[in-house]
Amino acid sequence: MRYANGGTALTGTYITERDGMAVVKLDNGYNIGTSPEKIELVGRAAPQPPAGAGVVVQNSDLPDLAIISTGGTIASRVDYRTGAVMSQFSASDILRAIPELGDIARYRDRQVASILSENMRPDLWQKLVRAIYDEIQAGVAGVIVTHGTDTMAYSAAAVRFMLRTPVPVVFVGSQRSADRPSSDNAMNALCSAAVAAGDLGEVAVVMHATTNDDRCAIHRATRVRKMHTSRRDAFQSMGMEPLGYVDYPSLSVSLSAEAVRRGTEEPALHDALEERCGLLHFYPGMPASVLDAFEGYKGLVLSGTGLGHVSTEWIPRLGEMIEGGTTVVMTSQCLHGRVCDRVYNTGRDLLAAGVIEGEDMLPEAALVKLMWVLGNEPDPERARRLMQTDLAGEIRRRSI
Amino acid sequence: MMDYQKLGLKAGIEIHQQLDTAEKLFCRCPTVLRDTADRTDEFHRYLRATESELGEIDRAAREEMRLVRKFCYYTYDTVCLVEHDEEPPTPMNPEALDVCLTIAKMLGMTPIKQVHTMRKLVIDGSNTSGFQRTALVALSGALPDGCRIETICLEEEAAQRVENETFSLDRLGIPLVEITTAPDMHTPEAVGEVAEYIGMVLRSTGRVKRGLGTIRQDVNISIAGGARVEIKGVQELALIAEVVRREVERQTNLLAIRDELRERGATVDHTVVDVTALFAETKSAILKKAKAILAVRLCGFAGLVGREIQPGRRLGSEMSDYAKKCGVGGIFHTDELPAYGVTADEVDRLRSFVGAEENDCVVIVAAGRDRAGCATEQVMIRAEMALSGVPEETRKMLEEGSTAYMRPLPGAARMYPETDVFSVAIGADRWNAIAVPELLTDRAARFVREFGLDEALARQVAFSERLPTFEAAVAAGVRPTLAARTLLATCRELARDGVAVDRVTEEEILALLSAVEAGRAAKEAIPDLLIELARTAGSPGTPGERVDAAIAKMAPAVSMADVEAIVRRIVAEREAFAREKGMGALGPLMGVVMQEVRGSVDGKVISEILRRELNDLLS
């Protein structure tokens, strides 16, 4: 393209149209937006050669790991001509972007989805857990799941409830996009590979432990929460210490005493979920009629105030729902601490109406658990007991 | 004397000027610099190189560099998560964009209709993100002398290097304009003049930062047959012409070396020879402790590697700069040996071991094996370049105006869009609403015309950081000469004597000048009053109250009757002296009276009373 401006003519490459302006990348690298009539075509750009072809040869002496991608990108490449960022999913692509991964393991790649994590759904959790189970059955030493960070904690918890695993299943993502030199993707990926090849035997999330590039924390899938919109260390273990840490760049993994070790569980898949379950965040003055939206739901997790309360006015309606077959579980918006509906009258009335105290479960973990419990246990009384039983590390026996 | 016309000198400059906005370009932090001792925390990060940034260095070196690229950042309570690269940027600061547009308009440029923010890859650690955000805002302007202005960009300032791989985040994100001229200058002096003129235009906005480091010039230079070289970070205006002269000298000498190399049929032998064993018994500390010593033979280069191409710089220094990119301390070459503990005997053995003939130069590198290997590669690359003349490079200025190699010239390849920042439309309304401020040179001329200031003082006031205070004082009815002398001469003298006049606020100076104009204090008392205001700076009270308190302490009001009585007494006490000197006693007695009234009374008033009293006495 030729662009004329104030007597100077510049050349560049036409990229796209935005808000009625033609966006042109000038030869000096800058993009500008200009009126379409100010530019004229002088020639067509040669097609970009396909970048990074070729397969990276992997070291057959190293353990096999599966990398399962859901759309979170561990590796991406920038097209400097257009600025487009291309996600890279194949093991070769990933190894080209983060070559040090090749010193830890051999990788098999598998893609189950290509979505932003806010578009994740329970049926995709099921597709994901089946893929993980297949890889475990095929004999991999560990599984890495790349996932967008927004709903990674939900997916990790869902996988944890549906799967018994003898090998590490590690969820990893990045808070800074992979196209920038400062991205946390490489360090998180390397740490997750070290964990996946290591001695852990449960489902975990591995992400930056602090703002420093010095170590990643290993979080239990059912006790982890994204606690910051943007920081690298957004993921935090709630109500417990992390299961361990991975030092960087040494990649040495240390596990706490309570981390489940490799080989402890026999592989098993119970992938039924009752999707008609909801999660409701209560606020002062929220009308009880909101509950009508959950008509026909099999389960409802309440994120209540303080020790686990909702307005007294809600209690009759909740009683009716429970009477009608909905399992209602109380958790707390405080996120820290345990629900106790035996202290105040409102709580006692909630219990009397049949609401289940969700102990110290995180609201999101409680929702996923409720889907799983109701999907696998038809008897309401037994389901009720399961909700108050620690099945996958989601309930702590003691609050410390 | 060089004939620059004949040499085909073409030079352009890039001026980087920090803007004095309330907030940074892509976050809401203040644009203040901090003392590193005030840091609240520090953190560590790695930056990963991308392919395009390191094209010139081989894979082994890249791996090595990747490992050492660990950076430490100091943070402050005036820095937020955006500088930490822990939060996406805010929209572009509209205040900064307006200042940029003002400058563009002053330079006769045409704005871009839709401004797009880009990421320019920078992996030297000076940006926590690994890129610098920058946007092209306007194009195609010109200076009165015809020099063309190509572009003006609005970009974020980088973090300041504290030492080695440690950076301070206070400066990161301060808005910066980058003005690029066409290569329209043909003498070293012209480059300095253009830089000075643009600097004046920038200061005319009253919206730019002042002081050391707030403006930096990069100079682009080439001569016929040479190559475009960009010299970074010339901070002192006075050095620009010298930098240009020295670069012309360097390119001229490199071309002469090339011609001589070609005449000799010089070549680069690509066999790297391991000569570690030759130096097993050496007295040279550097060679002795090295794990590996590798040698390269440059055929026909003897005497030229050691030839000076610029004050303090040889072709060997250029090779050394390239080698240092691999993490080695430097190189040795036979043009400078024997020296540094290397004996003549060792040099002879080295030469014969690698099969060097008389006309050859041998370069050795001592380091770990990988680094030494990488460094010898670099030396060969640079030697090959000498055969073809002057390489295109980005260079950094050394003291006195010579330069050292930094990196190859960057291409457009390192820019891609900043997807986290929306583009900004610059409509006709916004552009038309930008007011063009009066140039400082025009303002100085106006001060001569309107206020009767002499030319030097007028220029001094116009270019001074105190200009706003001066204008406020004049608007408040203070005589321009009094305001100018107080703000420039008096304040500067006091500062020189160690008085903290910078702690006296603008409002207090205004109140002080108004008090003098109102006759509540004599102008002679101004230094004492400023000293008192500086001493008590930060004490409670409005500026008016503070000035009144200072007057009460340092120059209490004296009634006219009191003054007359004092004068009469002093004349009476020194009657003999007065009678002997006649009216010549006026001066000495003036001093005595002034000391007594401590500047509470205007000298002119005292002088009149004293004259009258002396007249009475002598008549």
C-alpha cells in the first residue's frame, strides 16, 4: 500500500479495517489507521512462508507425558507482519517455543477443545476427563492439561471428582500471554512438566507462587481458587498450604507430607454429572423469587453470608424446594472458614428446612461436587451424607 | 579539517523527551523519580528471547544468554501492578497525547487519524513486559531551516538501570515523545543546532520534564560509502557535534582500512585453533585462569586491528565489543602483544602454532569453552565486516563522544500490536482544539519589547523553569526586572551559597515580591527573607502569613520618623567624618544605616534622607 500524508508518501501493508479506518502496517513497523481513500494498492504481499515447520526429535530415554490442550495456550507465535498471535498446540510447536521441556520428558499432544475458559461447560469437563483417563490407560507417566485461567479451578476440581489417578494430572495456564518475552507460560509449563514427571499422585494446579520467577506452587484441585484478576500468583490454596513447590530454574519438586503420592490410587473413571445444579451468590435484599429460576434443578449451592446465611424470608421457599427434591448446600462468601448454621436462629431455621452445611468447601468446588454426587448417587439421603464427607480433599477435617 | 560535504555526511536525530504529565502513559501512577533507597520491595524475572531479536548470535550463545537473563526490579509506593507487568495497561493517557499533539502542531505535522499502540520488543530488561509500548501520532513536519521532521511517536519510558541486571521501576511508563528528523543535516554543527532548536520547541510547551536525563538524543549518521549508524543516548547537547565528527572519522578510517585490506588480499581464516596448552606456564593472570584459549587467524590484518579509528578506539575494540556479546571480558590480538603479562616468546609461539605469517594478525579469546567459541565466531563475523567497510549498527556513546557497538540496527520486525490498548481516533475537533504555545525565543523577544528587560535576562527568564512564577508575578503587578532578578540572580546566588531556596514555594516567592512592591519590605531584604523562608520551609501558615512572619523577624517595619531619627543619629555620631568627606560620606554612611535598619527600608528612601541630612550639616 502507498499512504500519502501531508506531502510524504509511505508504503506499508494493509492489515484490516477497524471503525471505518484502514489499518496499515508501515514499513517502519508502526500500525496506523487512516481513511481508506488515503491509501492505494501498489502490489500484493508475498504469502508468508509457513513458520516453524519440522518435527522436534524427542529423547526416548525420558518418561512419556501427555499434553492435553483445551484452548489455553502454552505456546504461541506472533506473525510480525500482521501482529496476529497464533496458538501452537502440537508437541513439536511447544518444544520449539520452550526447548527446555525436552530435557524433562517426551510429549504426546492431544486437543480436546479450543475455547476461552469462560466458555467451558460440564460436558467438556467430561470430554476432558475421558481424554485424561485414556492417556493414563495408555501408560503415560503424567498428564499436563493446558487451560485458560478463568475457570481452571472448576475444571481441575471436576476432573478430580470424576477420576481416580495413580499419576499426576497437572493443570497449567498463564496470566501473561505467551506472545510476550515476560510471559509466565514457559516457567509454568516447565514446572508443570516437572510435577507431571514427579512423585505426585493426584490432580493439581501448578502456577506461579509469587510475582517472582523463582518458584511455582502445587495446589490441590479441590482447594484452589483464582484470587486475583491479573497477577501471576493469582492461584492460591484456600484453607491449606500448597501441596508443594517447584523451584525455578532448578525444577526441583518438593511435596508436602499430605500430597498424595504416585501409585496410591488405582485408575478409575466415574464421569457421570448432574448438570442441573446451580450456584447462587446471595446479597442483602436479594428477593426469594430469584430461587424460581432454579425450579427443576436437582441441586443448588448457596454462597451465603458469614457463617452460612441467607435472608430469613428465603427459608420457606428453600424448604419447598428441598421438599420437592432439590439438594441445597450452604457455603460461605467469606471463602475462608467453615459454615456453621448452628449459632444463629437463621442458621438453625435453614438446617430445619433441610439445607446442608457445606463445611469449609469452596463454593465452586461444592457446585462441581454436587453435580458429581447427584450424577452418581440417586438416593437423596446418601447424597446428603456424601456432600458432608471428604471425597477428594475438598473438605478439611479441621480448620487451622 | 574534514570536508563534510565531500564526504557525503548525512545525519538525522531522534529526540526523546519525557513529558511532565500528572500520570504515566498507561497507568495512573505519578511521573516521579525516586531514590533507590526508598524502594519498598524488589522482585526477579526472566525474559525469554524471541528469534528475531538474536538473529546474529548462534544457538549455543542464545542458550547461554537465555540462562543469564534474570533481572531484578526495585519497586516503590509510587509504582503499581502495571509497571510490575502484573496488570493490563490503562487506556492511553489523554493528557500525554494532547502534549504530543501540541508538539506535532508546533512542528507543522499531520496527525494520524487513528493512533495504534504497538509493542516494540526490548529484552535488555529495561521493560518488565519485554516490550516498550509506542504509538506513531503524527507525520511530516518541518523546521524553519527546512530540516524535515519525519515522525513523532508517543511512547513509554523504560526502567532505569541501577547496575548490571537491576532496574528501578519509578521511571518505567513516564510518557516520552520521540521526534525523528530526516537525514537532512550535512555538518556536525547543523546536527547540534537542530537538536537545540527542537529542544527549545519542546520546552516552549511548558509540559516537558526538565533536568539531566529527561531529554536524550540518538544520532543517525552515514557518509558516502559508509553505513547508517545509530548512536544512542547522547544526553549533552554540547557533545552532539563532537559525536558526529568522531563517527565520521570512524567511518572514514574503517573505509581506509577496508581499502588497505583489499589491497593486501586479506581474508579471515575460519579455522578456530585451541591454543590453551601454549599458555600453560603464562604469567598473564587472565590467560592462566581461563578454561580455554581459542585463536583465530586474520590473514593480512597485521597492524590494522590495532589502528586507531576514533580517539581511544581501534578496529580491535570493535571486535572486542562483538565478542563481549558472548559474555567474555574481551579479546587479545597480536597488534597489541606482547603486553598484559603475555611475553614476546609466547606471541612467537602463538603465531607459529596457528601458522600466522608476518602480515597476519592473531586474535585470542580466553574464557569457558562455549563462550570462547561463541566469541571467536563473533570476532570472525566482525573481521569479515571490515572487509566490506562499515557495518550498520546501533552504538552507545562513551565519555567524550567516541562510541561502542551495542547491537545491529533493529528492523521493523520487532513491532507488533499492543492488543490490550484500544486505538485512539484523532478527529478534526480534537486537533483544532490544540493551542500552539508561544515559542520561548518569541517570548524572550516580547519580554525585551514589553518589559524592557535586557536581552540576556529576557532569554534567561524565558528559558528558565521559573518562567511560570515570573509571569504570575508580573501579572500580580511586580516590576518585571525585580521579578526576573529575584527569580534568577538572587535565587541562584543563594542556592550557590547552600541555601535551600528550592524549598521556598512559588506562592511564597509571589507573596514576597508583592510585599516588596507594596513597600512592606525593601528589596535589599529579599535575600535575608528568602533565607528565612527556606530555613522555615514546611512550617504552617499561608504563603502571606509565612512572608509576614519572615519580615517581622528579619526586617521589622520601621516608621519614616524612626528612619529619620536613625539617620540623624548616625550622621551626628560621625560628624567629623562627614565634614571631612563632604558628600563623599554618602556611600559609607549608607552602609551603616542599611545595616541598622536591616533592609526594612528601601535603599532609595534612605539615600534621599541621608543626602538631605548631609546637605543640612554641610551647608
